Amino acid sequence: MQFLIDGQAYNYVNNALKNEDTRKNYFQLAKQIYGLKFDKWYQSGYWDDHFIPYLIEHDDIAVSSVAVCINDICWNGKQKRYVHRKRILTYLY
């Protein structure tokens, strides 16, 4: 989905891991902001559908991200599903 901010076009990406280009953009943003390298982790199969990153791209570069993490937890003897958001990454270019 595309939208405008101050006349600049941005692209919203739902679940960035599903597409190779947006996945690479997400990994590049995480590396730039935090020095994290997710490539080998993802390629080794350690990434599952419980972590869902969303991206904002400008000129095909990821500039911001927020992620949802789904956790199945046993609490007081009952199985529950919890969802929480992860940090927002923002690259100021």
C-alpha cells in the first residue's frame, strides 16, 4: 500500500519476510540501526511465523519497522496466546 507524507511516496509492507526484496530491506535496516545480522539466522530456518515485521519503505529502502511477536504461553495451567510489539526501527536518511 502506498501513501504520501509531505509529498513523498512511502510504501507500507505487511509481513516483510514473505517477499525476498522486503526481507532483505528489513535485514539491512536491522543491521544499520542495531548491527544485527539476520541473514544466516533466517536461512538456517530459525525464523518462524511467530515474528511478523512490518515495514515502511521510501525509494525501495526500509526506513521504519515495527514487528509483532506471537507467543503461546501456559499461564495458571491454561494455554494462552499473547501478542506484543517489538521495537520500532527507524532510519533517518
